[in-house]
Amino acid sequence: MKTLRNVLSESEKSRTAVGHFNISDLVALKAVAEAARGLKVPVIVGVSEGEREFVGVRQAAALVRSIREEFDLPIFLNADHTHSLAKAVEAAKAGFDSVVFDRSTLPFAENVSETKKAVEALKAINPSIIVEGEIGDIGSGSEIHDSTPESSRILTKPDEAKQFVASTGIDVLAPAVGNMHGLLRSMVRGEVHKRLDIARISEIKAATGVFMTLHGGSGTDDNDLRNAIQAGMNVVHINTELRLAWRRGLEKALSDQPNEVAAYKILPVAVEAVKSVVTGRLQLFRGSAARVAG
Ligand code: G3H
Ligand code: ZN
């Protein structure tokens, strides 16, 4: 079975990206796994601190491992946006394939020293674990926002990125390049899309030479996503779009079956709704989705 590092190296060569999808329950996990199996592509399942509080750290690890083994699917598990060393260590000990150690709200020098410490501690537990560090501010919360957070306009500088990578020893860098967590209401309605600074992504890639992750992928312009992947993004994170599909699918199922009480008869509608979003994004990340004109 391929490792996550193998999969990231392949994405670098083929200039495609690996989809990373957050889950909070079995509905979303089934949707992500079924979509990846259907397309025969690798995939990363992410659980943030809040999501793993609900799912359970060891339970998430056991569920993903069972899918990997049963279907021989390259499905990996990431401890997304981990803000403390204790929680990062807990995930590494539970067998997670990667950790996003996120101290991006700290001043740069403190972010460097804490991330360096985390890299050393996590590699001591599992030498092949992938550690991602984050600089710049892309806002927090895969939610529906009323307005753009002011901080999300501060973009990562290539020289700062170079220094961060060299001083911390991270495997993957998450920069701020116009991306932002969550969706504005206008994005939910499809009127507005997030736009990315593609030239900056190329400059950061050239300066650092490491794998890169694009966070805050929901609601991003499709051509910007394609160009970001060509410019060096190896992983793209999607969460809010899935949460929205989950909610809409669940609401539809409940209103279509007002007298149903069996969860296993209601929830498949939500699985299909989430799966359709995941399938569409995976096709785009692999470069096989229909090109949007213009
Ligand atoms: O880490 C998770 C993500 O970066 C997802 O962002 O909710 O905007 O898709 P999103
Ligand atoms: Zn994120």
C-alpha cells in the first residue's frame, strides 16, 4: 500500500492534487470513501480538533484504517488544524498519517519555534508521519460568514515561507494566497468565488521546494483551483461545501420521509449529496473535470 508521502510525490510529478475532505460522522466518511473508490484515486480524510472531539481520535483512526484494508484504498487520515502539541501527539500515537500543526496566529518567531518542536516530537513517535505547518492568516471556521475576515487579506511572502520551511523541517507548507476558511453568503448563492494569487503560489513553491496545501478550498473559482495545482499545490482542503451538502441532503430526506425513523433509511440521501460534491472536486483536482470557458 502506498504511503501518503508516495502519493504526494506522485501528485508533484503529475501536477494534480490530492483531495482532503473533513468529516464529522459516518455519513461524510462513507461519502468520501465511496467517491474515491468510484474514481480509483487516493484521498485524505481530515478531522479538526472539534471534529475529532466528536468522532473520537482512536475511532477515526480505526474507521479509516478499516476502509483502507477492506477496499485496498489509499485513504489517509489527517489531524487537521491542531493547535497544541498534546493533541498532535495524541493523533500521532493513534496512527494518523499526518498532522497540520497550526500556530499561525502566533508571531512568526514563536510559530517557528513551536512548529520545529512539534516536528521533532511527532517524528520521534512516527518517523514517516507527514507534518504540515502554517503561516499567514486564512481565518478560522468552515462556516457561513457574513463578511470576509480582515485578516484573510494578509498574504504569505515567499522569503518568509522559505525561512519558515528551512527553520522548522516541515514536510508540507500551508500558505495564505487569497484563500479563506468558510463561505460568504454570496458564495453559497454562487454569485461570488474566492480568487487566488497564482503568481504568489509559484513564487512560494520556487522559494521553498516543499509540498503545499491549499486550505479553505470551498467556493474557490474552478480555474483558479486548476492553476493553483499547476503552480504547485499538492493538496486541496474542502470542508464547508461538504457541510452544506450534508445539511441540505439531511433536510431533503427528512422532509421527503416525514414518518421515517430508521436512520439507515434517511441518511443515504445525505451520503449521496456529500458524495456528489466530493466526486466533482476530486475530478477537478485530477484534471479530468470539464474545463470552464474563460
Ligand atoms: O482545513 C479545512 C479547510 O481548509 C476547509 O476550508 O471550509 O473553506 O473548504 P473550507
Ligand atoms: Zn484549513
